[in-house]
Amino acid sequence: MNRYTQTSLKKVARKFNKFFAIILAAMMTALPVHPAFAVSKTATLAVSHMTCSACPITVRKALFGVHGVEKVAINLDRKEAAVTFDDDKISVKALTKATEDAGYPSKVVGVRQ
């Protein structure tokens, strides 16, 4: 191997290393980061003052306004809301406060994983 070939290979190797580092950094920032111990829980709330068909819409909006809420299912007949949320980000107390701030006081009926 001559001197020219050796310097060319070194340049190619340096460029490859820079390119690889950029690609690796881009891939790492694109991946979602979820801790392995994060657990979703579902809380059932008894929501009072829900009397019409527009009430569940307001309650749903209030609950989805809380960071960490993943899913909301409301049963108007039973006046209940089932809320699936990330246990590490929020507490059940934040859920009841959100409904109360929207004008619909609520109580926790049960929590399950």
C-alpha cells in the first residue's frame, strides 16, 4: 500500500466515523423514552352533576387536559368516568381536581392496574 492510499483510507474512516455518530445521535433522539417501571392505572370516578349529553364532553376535555391521561371513557347513565393514566406523572387527586375545576365534583370509586 502506498502513502496516497493510506491517507485516503484515513480520510474515509474519519468521514465514516463522523457520519455514523450523526446517524446514531439522530436515531437516539427519535426513539421514545419510556421507563421500564412506568405503570398505567385506571381510576373510576363517580362524577356528580352530569345531567345532559354535553356534560361528558366537558368532563372528557377536563381530564385530557391533565398531563399523563391516556384514555377516558365516560358512562353518563352511571355518572362515572374511567380514566387510564400514567401513575408516575399524575395522581388520582389531580384527576378529581380537574373535574371539580370544570364544575363536576368527583370521588374515586376504585383504582386498578
